[in-house]
Amino acid sequence: MTGYDQTGCWAAGELETAAAKPIVLVAAVALVDPDGRVLIAKRPPGKQMAGLWEFPGGKVHQGETPEAALIRELHEELGIDTRASCLAPIAFASHGYEDFHLLMPLFACRVWQGTPSPKEGQELAWVRPARLADYPMPPADEPLIGLLRDLL
Ligand SMILES: Nc1nc2c([nH]c(=O)n2[C@H]2C[C@H](O)[C@@H](COP(=O)(O)OP(=O)(O)OP(=O)(O)O)O2)c(=O)[nH]1
């Protein structure tokens, strides 16, 4: 070894690098309000990872761009409208779940029309980036929490 001790990422061991599982593309967004708070939603009972908090978004359909998927999901899930030009790419998650590998671009959005409201019965919370760690999120999201604290 040169340079660094065997700590941190090296000590964590080798992660999967072969794409043995399907890669699922999910677009997600950090909606940021004028006070700098971020909207998260609780995954409802009955779904995989129920009870964990997530960024709004969902699977990108065949023939859709991540931006178009988000515009659709924001309308369906929260009843708000935004535009691709209001979605700024800021980070991504790449995480191996048991059945699939999640690839999730994360956008930031500060401009939309309407008031976010839970159209699918989900619980919503506006949270300061520094407090996101208080809300249990899927393992894929964990590396994003510190990033958002620094970026937003
Ligand atoms: N929207 C969103 N999904 C996330 C996050 N983190 C994370 O691991 N995911 C996972 C959970 C799901 O497996 C997948 C999102 O897919 P989805 O919301 O369209 O699908 P779902 O599992 O809720 O249900 P379905 O539409 O397939 O019935 O991505 C996140 O922060 N936001």
C-alpha cells in the first residue's frame, strides 16, 4: 500500500463490480423550498422498504428520459408541475440490492408550480439537509445524505 492506511473505502472490501443483476434506473429529486428544506416521503406499507424515507421519484420507463420520468412522477405523487430546465443534476446513487442494481440520478429542483401534497397517501416531511440523517432512508441513499448537506 502506498499513500493511505487500509482504512475507509479500502477496508470496506471489494464491492460487486460484475452486473449479474438487472440495472434499474430510478430518477429522484431533492425539492428544495425557499428555507432550504428538502422534501422526503415515507414509503407506504406493503412496498419494498416500507417505512423508510426517500426522495420523490420512481422508475424511468422505456423511452423516457430521467427528467421526463421525474416530471411525470412529481405530478402523479405530489400534484406539482415542473420543467426539465428546473431540474439540476447534482449526484447519483449506485447500489446493489438483492435482486437488482439501482442506478439513481438525483436532481435538485427549486422551482415548481403547485403545493406538494401526498397524492398516494404517503407521509411527507420538509427537512433541513443537516437533519436528513435523523430519517431512516434506503441504503442506496446513505452516501447522498452527507453530499446534500454540503451541496444545498
Ligand atoms: N423514489 C426513490 N426510490 C428509491 C430511493 N432510494 C431507493 O433505494 N429507491 C428504490 C426503491 C425502489 O426499489 C425504487 C423506486 O422504484 P419505484 O418507487 O418506482 O417503485 P416501487 O418499488 O415503489 O413500486 P412499483 O412502482 O414497482 O410498484 O428505487 C429514493 O430515494 N427515491
